[in-house]
Amino acid sequence: MRIERFSMLAGWAALVCAAPWSSISAQAVPQAQVQQFIQQNPELVRQRIQASGLTPDQIRARLEAAGYSRTLLDPFIAGGPETALQAAVNEEVLRALDLLAPPQVRPEGVQPVPVESGPERAPAAEARTEGLEIFGLNVFRGRTTQFQPLLSGPVPPNYRIGPGDVMVLVITGDVEFVHELSVTREGFIVIPQVGQVFVNGLTMEQLNELLRRRLGQAYSGIRTGTTRFDVTIARLRTNQVYVIGEVAQPGAYQLASVATVLNALYAAGGPTERGNFRDIQVRRQGQIVARLDLYDYLLRGATDDDIVLEQGDVVFVPVHGVRAAVTGAVIRPAIYELQPGETLSDLVRAAGGFRATAALNRISVYRIVPPERRVPGSPPRVVVDVRLEPGTETGRDGSAAPAGPGGVRLRGVQVPPFEIEDGDSVVVDFLPIRASRNFVDIKGNVYLPGRYGLEPGMRLSRLIELAGGLRPATYAGRAHIERLNLADSTRFLVEVALPEDSIQPYPEDIALQEYDIVTIYGREEFRNERTVSIGGMVNRPGTYPYRNGMTLRDLVMMARGLKDGAYLDTAEISRLPADRSGGTLAIKLRVPMDSSYLFEPEGSTYPRLPGLPAPKSGAPEVPLEPFDHVLILPQPEWELQRTVSIEGEVKFPGPYALLKKDERLSDLVSRAGGLLPTAFPGGARLVREFADAGRVDVDLEAALKRPGGPADVILRPGDRLIIPEYVATVRVEGAVNSPTSVLYRPGAGLDYYIANAGGYARNADKGRVHVRYANGSARVKSRFLFFTSSPEPGPGSVITVPVKPEGEPFNPTQFFASLAQIAASVVAIIVVATRP
């Protein structure tokens, strides 16, 4: 038992400042034994608190953020009797101690931000990686032939010749020869009169030296200078290279012999999202012969390490290394990959540096908490603030310069050598859109309202001067200054008086404070909008703003003049009454007008339409008052022509203007030249647009026989009289055995025409037969008791026999019951009629 207790104590002494208490209690010893052990040794709790490196206020803040009482660990922070500390140790204290992470060794200027549980507070700039692209990924996605090596032009001097190359040898001088030479699989070329020459692996410079010696043996002019030679590559060979690893399309590729690593990557679609952009390897015969950092190419355009590939080379793209996202006030927000040893400053420079709108006081790094240090129920990320200190130097380009051991200056601030971990999200805050310190605002009746910097000792008169001065009609009685109470961020009003004139001194030239808002009022702001209105015979009736000195003539001009037919003798004005007793709402004024209100000079080619004569000019001007309503009257009995139309069987159909208001049907037919012999006046129809009346029943025959009588209807504007041609048939349709047209027979009844149509069908509803006449009117067959009244069809009529609706089958009982009721009613009527 003593040995077990000693082992437990040794374990706690080793882990008190290293591991979370919950993990110790779960993995080392049972929870009950842990609590008992700590109660016997409460000093371990105080050691754990001291090892955290947190101040008492920071500890209380973490406890409150995690939902614990702020004073839970106060007995251990402030110290006290051992018996009291033993009583304070419980399971809740053990869980709370997990929030006290051990201190970390971090660079100077780096401060951790406590992670709070519960509702997450919105930071100044959130770490967002959604929508960010991996830097350089899209460069290789747009594959075009422009990324293939150039196959024309001279090859570089360091180009090495190999099997498959085709060369052209030109010899001029004492002899003239042109030879096309192909490099064999063994690496030889065969030159006529010279022989076989081994050229495999030679550069162009080495080839020229070799040919000078071998040609000089066959041609003496080469040695003496009277004969010259020139050799060029006519066709390049192709090499098979392999691009594998994390590329879009891994595989074998046939590339020109001058192709480089970049050409191979473009051909394979470039690295994938999992690919490494910083360490691309070229393997030749099992050995790594070159490494390519794509950031040199993407950021600086450097291709020094972009070697020419040879037959059988393997381009391998491994899985990416450390990656971090950069958002906020940087030139190129994206996800970047870092090489070992690169720090925060390298990441910011890869992102193009800070924007001019960057706050440059801190950089926030959102870091994933390692699994071994995660606390259940807490967020999986912490926020680390990297403080930026002002620098004293900048680079020649104004972006970066050395800043002492491990540090770099960017845009005049020193970025500490903060190490970036995989998955970090870096956020650079923006400056506020508007200045957040040392300003005052002015608005209202000044020429240049807005925000101005607060000068030392600045007073109200200086601010108004910067704002362009007071505008006319400024209310000098009082202006307001809204001043900020820094204690609780509320505002209170400070009342100040302004001078009556801008050249007079200020009665109260008050000193301004930071964040003041000055409001200058104009007298027009206290005035209600006043209007006048005009209606009647004007082109644009409506409401117009009232202006001092406004007259009736001015208002008529605003309404764009008078309409034709306006009464130029007088106009009516409704004006607000001075005395409203007795329910008076307005008083009526009749004011004179004259011909000058037409705004046309004498002898104008725009004549006035006929009407009442206009008075000559000389009427006095009529001043208006606010809210006057002007009515321009129309001339009595004045209106434009009214038109009606007549169609069909008349001599002169067409539209006609009414000559008088009581013109009738007979007058219109007479003006149209009368009826034609083929006309059927009994079928005339009158369609009236007025009040959407539609068809109006007329008897044209009666109207023509007795002009001015009751049948001679007075016409209204828009009427349309249609006189059809005589039709000597009657149409029978509906539920008859043979729908057809039957010749009209004067005096023939309804049954005659139905019989000629084959009689009623079995499903005919004989009680609802109706006739529509040629003039549009209609009559229905009616029945009363045992008496039936049938309409008599006329020429051009249409007889319609409706179909009997489907109903219940014949019920004899109901039929005889109804018959009995009818018989009883008939008997009752006879008895009453014969009673003496």
C-alpha cells in the first residue's frame, strides 16, 4: 500500500504541469482516488495554478467563459489554511483545472487569446477558408499549346544531342555540300567522305569542335579557312518522361527534347489540391537530380531550377507539406504552402504583402488545438494574436526589409519570427472605413458638411470655416453639439448660439472635443411646404410649389398653358378663409382674365379655335396666396365634335360627326343617303359605347316611319348603327333531328320551322325553346298552366332548341301528386269565380 501511494505521488509530481487533470484521472488512477489524493495534498492545485502562468483575472475569466463560478479557485489563488483547501477540493475543481493549459514557449510579441465556450463571439475579422483557392492551382488548369516548348529556332548551346535528332550540315567555300544527318540509336551520324562520328550526349559547342577536327581531315579548306561549315538541328527528337504523384493526369508523356519540368507539369495538368508546390523532384536513373520550387516561378518568374528533361526522367509531385490560409488585408488572399523554416513573414510576403488598408497592429492566427490538449466541450481552435511593432526601415520597394534576428519589416512594421503550423488560418485586419479617432462631424446648413480632423484647440468657428461657412437663412438662435460621454458611450446636447452675420463674432465660440457632432439648422427646415393647385382647362393640372410673388399668370405657365375651349373672361379661385366660424372651409373669388393668357402674339399662325370672344389684354395681375386652388372654366356649350358610325345597307356608310346634341336615328340614316333596297331595317342593331351600355333594342322601321317619335332614339357619341341585308331564311339548331335553315314564311309559327327541321329530338327541352331575331333581341317560349305562348320567328332569326338536362327517372307517384294539386287549384278558382 505504501509503495502504491509513493508511485501515485511520483506520477502526480511529474504530470502536475504537463497533462490535463481529466486525462490523468482517466488513465492513471480512478477518479475517486485522484480526488482523495488531491484533498490530502492541496498544494498540488496551487502548483498547477502557478504553472499555468495566468494571472488571477485571467483564470477567473476562463472559469466564467466555461460556465464555472468566477470564485471557484479563489481559495487556492489567495492561499489559506490547509484544512480549508482540503474541503474545497471536489470533482468540479478537478474539471476546472483542465482549462489551465501549461505555458508555451513563444516568440516575443506573440500573445495567446483565451478560447471561450458557449456562444462564439464574432472577431474583428473572421478566419474564413471557404472559397479560398490554393495558390498556383489554376495556373496549370488552362492547358494550351502556348505551354509547349518551342520547336522552331536554334537550340540553346547546352542542348545535348541524342538518338532521333536530325541535323543539317552545310559546307561552303572550296566545296559546296548540304547533308541531312540523323543520329542513330547508337548515337552516331554518318558524314559522306568523312565517315561515322559518335555525337551522343554532346552539346552543340562540343559538336562544333568535333566536326571541325573530323572535317578538317577530309577538307583542307577547313584548316586554312577557305571552307566553312555550319551545323544546326533540323528536327528534335522526343523523349518519354513520366509525371507521377499528385498531378491531375499522371502518366507517360512524349515531349520534345528541349522540354523542361514546367512543360511536363503543364502537359499533366499540374499538381492537384493534394500536391506539393514547393518540392517537385526530378529523378534520373534512381537518383534525385533536381528539385523545383514552383513558388520561384509563380511569385518571381524565376526558372533557374527548371532543368531540361532527358529520356526516362521521372517528375514526382509528393503530397503537400505545411499549408496555411491568409485572408483579410493582403494583396492575394489564398492558401499557401510553406517550406521548413519559413515563418509568418514569409507567408505574408507570398500573399503579396499588406494592403494599404491593413490595420498593421496585429495578425490573428487561428490554430487547431492538438488532440492531446483538447478539452471536451471546448472549441477545437485557439486564436493567437501576433503583435506588430513599428519598424524604422523599409525596403527599397517599400514592402520588406530585414528586421533583426529572425524578424522582417513589412510596410514599416516588424513581423516577429512566428512559426506557422499546418492548418493555420491567418487573418490581417482592415482599417475602419472611416477614421475612428480624432475627428468631429458637422452637418446641416453649411456648404461642405462632413467629417473633419480635430485640430489642437479647435473651436466651433474654425470647424464652420473648414466647412465653407454658414449658408444663407441660417438659424442663429441655436445650434446643437452632440457630445459623447466616454464613461458610458451615451451622447448629450450642448446648445450654442451663432452670429446673425458671418462677419460678426461668435457669441459662444465653444471648444470642440473628439467625436463631437455639430448640427447647423436652416430656417427653411422649420417651414412647411406650401403649394397652389390648378385644374380645369389647362394642359397639366396639378399641384405646384408656392413662391412669394406668384401670380395667376405664373401658375398658368407652370401648367403649360390653357386648353382649347378655355373661358378667358374669368377664373375661379378657392382661398383659405380668414374666419372659419360657421364651418366655412374656403371663400370663392372670381378674377379677371384676358387674351394674353394664351401666350400667343398678335398675328400668330397658331389661330384660336372658334368660341366666345376673348377680352382684350389689360386685365390686372392676380396675386396668389398659399394653398389657393385655381379653376379655369370651360366655355359654355363648347366641345369638340361627337362622332357616330353607320354600317351595312345604306348608300354612304361610315363615321359621321353629330351636328347637334339631339340628332336621332332617322337623321343619321338620311345623312347616309337612305336605305338600300336590300336593307332589312327590322334587323338593325345599335351598339352604344357610352357607359358600356352595349346593344340597345331599336325599331328602325318605326323610327323611319315617324321621325322624332319614341322609337327615333337620340344618338350618343360612339354609337354604331348596323343595318343588315335582308335574309329570307330562319336557322333551326340545337336538339332537333335535322338542324337546317328554313325559308321564311310570313305568318308561320314556331312549330312550322321545327317541323321542317325534322321535329324535336328525344332529348329536346321543349319548354325552353328561344328565338334570337336579326336585330339581336330574343324571346323565349313561355307557358302558364295549360296555355303556351310561342314567339313568331322573323327573317334572319335563329331558333335554338336546348337539350334537356339529365335528371332523375320519371316518378309516377310524384307526377300524379302534382297533377292532383293542379286540379285542386283549378277547382278552387272555378268555385270562387262562380260564387254569386
